[in-house]
Amino acid sequence: MLAQRLARRNPVEAQVRLGMSAELIAIIGGLSAAQIVRLADSDVLLCGVGLQERSMLSALNDTLNRHDMQTMHAAMLLAQLPARPL
């Protein structure tokens, strides 16, 4: 539902943040609540974690001593990563 909300509010941002094509974002944005529930209830992996390096995931998960600039810097680094096909 979070991805769908983003797809409906700002499709271009959804493309960048989710690493999906405009066509897929349009499909996600157009799904009904019942369709979302059916997808969530399935045992099929629909997306994966884009982080492959332990250090990057650890840095994002470190909640101690975090300030706004660290969060912004992490977002900038993640935005530069290429989208991976599933």
C-alpha cells in the first residue's frame, strides 16, 4: 500500500525510489484494494531488497548518533544506485 500511495501521489518519484518503469508504476497505482490484498497474500516475491552490501545496510540501520545530514547523504548515495531487474 505504501508503494501504491507513492505511485498515485508522485509517479516520477515512485519510479526513482522503487526502481520501476513508468508502466509498472501505473499498474501499481491502478490496483484496487482487493487486488493489493491478493498480492500481499500470495507467496510470490514481488520485489527484493536493493542493497547488496552489508556496510550500506548497516549504515542505514544505525539509529545511534544519526542526524539529518547523515540521512540525506544516505538517500543521495542510494539514489545513485542503478535499478536492478527482478
